[in-house]
Amino acid sequence: MYSVLDPRGRATGVQSLLYAAALMPVSLLATFQGITGAFYLAGAFLLGWDLLFIACCSPGGRPHKAPAGCSLFPSFISRFSCC
């Protein structure tokens, strides 16, 4: 996801924030369609907000730092492995 052409990482931050914001209503849609129950709704809601929070804290306006940049990947993995 990191761009070689954008050394500050701003494009990466914007992209991760947009994807996290787009994923939130899509993951909740399964409950509103009647496919899943309240447990899935609560999990999708909490993990979606976690992913959105991590994406907001990603190195969007700062230079690349390994600890800050690497915190986004485990959040994506936890999101997709739980749902």
C-alpha cells in the first residue's frame, strides 16, 4: 500500500482511510439483509471502528516510520480473520 512516489505517505493515509470508511457500511449490510445476527453486527461494528481508528492514526502526514506504518497491517488481518 505504500507508494514509492509519495515519500510523506499522504496518499497511503488517504487511501487507507477511504477503504476503512467504505468497508464499514458494507460489513454491516449482512446484518441488515437478515443473513447474520446481532453477534456479527457487534463484531463488525467494533472491528470496523477499530480499523477506522487505526487508519486515522496511520502515517498519512508524517514521514514513514516502521512502527506506525506496521500497525495498520495487523488491524486489517484481525478484521478479516474474525469476520
